[in-house]
Amino acid sequence: MGISTWTNIMTGMHTAVYDSYAAKNSRQRAKREVKEVMADVNAFCQRKQAELATGSYTIGDYRHFRLKDKKKERNISVLPYEDRCVQNAVKDAIEPLILRQMTDDMLGGLPGCGVLASDKRHQVVARMRVLLNDRSLTHCLQGDISKFYDNVDNIISMELIERQVKDKRTRAVIRQHLFNQKRLAIGDPFSHLIANLNMSVIIRKAKEKYGKRIALVNFADDFIAFSRDKKTLNNLRRDMRIWARQMRLHYKPMYVRPIDAKPGKEYQPIIFCGYQYGRRFVHLSQQTKQRYVKARHRERSMGSYKGIIEVADTKELKKRVQYQDNRTMSEKIRRPFAGRPMKIETMEGIPHTIVDFQKRSSNQKDCDNYYHIQALADGLGLIVYSTGAQKICKYLDTKNRTDIPLRDMKIVHDWSGFYYDGTVYTDAEEEEMIRKQFNIPKQ
């Protein structure tokens, strides 16, 4: 078995390169390091295979950055593209051995498991529906490892891997990747495998000790356990903390709660993996719902959200979103004023079409009102500018929303201020305006 892992690494290098490339978006594929590898895949694979065979392979330096996710920041570590290709080959070789340690209860970060799994036996939402439909289960216990990836111990992880991987050459490559930095890197191709391997020790101990007295669902470092007996879950909570400490991990505060609300108290749904669960419903959590509403017009983001909303009860949410999306374009533009803010000085001479305008009161001494204007400008797209210029304000005072859009508008400027081309006052109008401004009586 150990020899086959090394053989799989060497023979699977080409597949690993193309898998790494497939995981990149168009912007990432345009990077120099990616282009250099993909320019001659055969030469790259032969070079890396020779380095691995002679033991001269060395891993590059990580690139670090912080990513904000669900109101918390995560430290992301990314290997150079060449090393990601090698790590993908290692992952493909050891993945079947690591998956042997997983149980059907472990549904996060594993192939074919998770929220969108095709097999309902490995789908989080389907598993939760089955358990909540069982009225004999009255209480539940939720747990979450504190700063999971930061606290996964590399020494313990390597010991667990060595129990499954017997080939010394494969171990040497894994060790070099694993100990390249102090904590488990979020962003490595096999980080999910190693994280779940650590969690499998805790989950297996729970199943071996409590058996059918509990029903367990595990997603990465989160778990939820159901039982008919509150005392059983209290004992499980104590044991989970002990087993986590043995792995040099620790759980956040855990509480046993009833699934159904007590008489006279408000029902609190169970929140797990971005969903709110009840006996008869599965809704999106508030955070997931907000992110979906914001991302619904971004094609790249909607690939996963389409699956997320399909497995939940989102009929009413879809109706509300559809109603909002079916409003007329003019209403969307007016509420609120969107577009690139521009100064009126920079708009001089640029043809544009006014799609909306709004009269607002001004606190400045030289004018009582000004106009906030939204337009589609040539070469600039949707823009917004504001002006209190007397000639522009007087022109827009004669217009209303039925006149929108106002096409072929162009701002010009002379000694009298800014005005739209073709909207210059007559001499009589200008004289009347000056008399009114400076309180000059007619002779």
C-alpha cells in the first residue's frame, strides 16, 4: 500500500497540474507562475518527478493574506503554483487512505459530502431533516472548536498520517509540506483532509462509547448531537472536551438545549451550517440570506447559492427577491441614486443622458436649492453629479419625470456659470434674474 501511494504521486502529476489549473479563475490563470507551468506541462512534470525521486525537492515560501469571512478574519496561506500542483498529487494519492478513517456522520470538507451532496445520506440538510422528524429525540448539543485551523497540531497530524501511509518517501514529502509553517495552512489542497483526520479521532470515540444513544452530525470542526436523554448529552459534552484536549484542541462553551420550546416560551430554531432548522422547516440563516440577496446578480457567486437555496424551504424568499427584481429600471435607479460621483467641472463637454434628477434644499447662501442628477455619460457609464447653477436649475424646474430620459445633454461654461448647451437665457430673462437676485427695482 505504501509503494502504491508513491507510484500514484509520480503517475498522477499530470492530472494534479490540470486539477490545479481548473481551480483557478481567469484572473489567476493570467499570472506568470501559472502561465510558465502550463506552457509546457510535460517538462514541468518531468522536472518535479526527478526532484521527488532524488530527494532534492524543496517547497517554496507561502504568500499570506487575511480574508474576512462571517464577521471574522482568517489567515490564508497560499503556496506557489508549482508546489500546489505537487500537493494536489500528494492529496490524490493519500485521500483514499484518509477517507477510510471517516464515518457517515462526517459531512464537511470531504469528497461527495456536505450541503450539496448528491447522495442524501451524505447531505447535511437531508440528515438534519431525518433527525428532526424523529420525535423521540428531545434534546441536542452543539459544539465548535475554537480557532480550529490555528490549533491543529502538526506533530499529532503527522502521527495520524503515518498510521495510514507506510511509504517513507511519501511521508517525507508530506512532512515537508506540513511543517513548512507552525499551523495548518488554510488554503492548502489537503488541509481539509488533515483537519478532518484530526476530528475523526474525536468523532470515532464518541460513536464507540455512546453508540445508538446519540445521533451525530459533524461538519468540519462543528458537530450537533441529538438524544432522548439530557443526561447522555451532558456526559457527551464532558467527554468531547477531554478528547479534544488530547488532540490539543478545545471547544467553545457548549450547552444542552431542548429541541422543542417549553410552554410559554418562544421557539428558538437550531442554527447549523448556515441554516435554521425546526421540526417542520429548514430556512436560510440570516447571514446566509443577506449574502444571497447581495450576490444574486453576480453570476460567479450564484453557482453555489443556487444549490444552497434549493435544499432549503425558500419559496417565500424567492418570491420576495423576484418581486424586488421585477421593479422597473427607473425605480431601481432612483432608489437610491447609484453611480460614480463626479464634479460638474469634470462633466463639461461630455455628452450624457439624464435618467433621473431630484431637487434638494441647500444650506449655502448663494442658492436655496440644488439638483442631484443621475446620468449615463459617454465613456463613463452611470454617473452622479450635483449642481446649484442657476441656469441648470431653472431648466430642470421646467421638467418632470415624464420627460426622462433627457438625451444629448452637454454642460458648457462661461462667465455666467454652468448651463446645458442650448439652454442659455434670453437677455430679458437674464435681466429679470439679476434684478430679483440683487433687489434692483425696475425703472
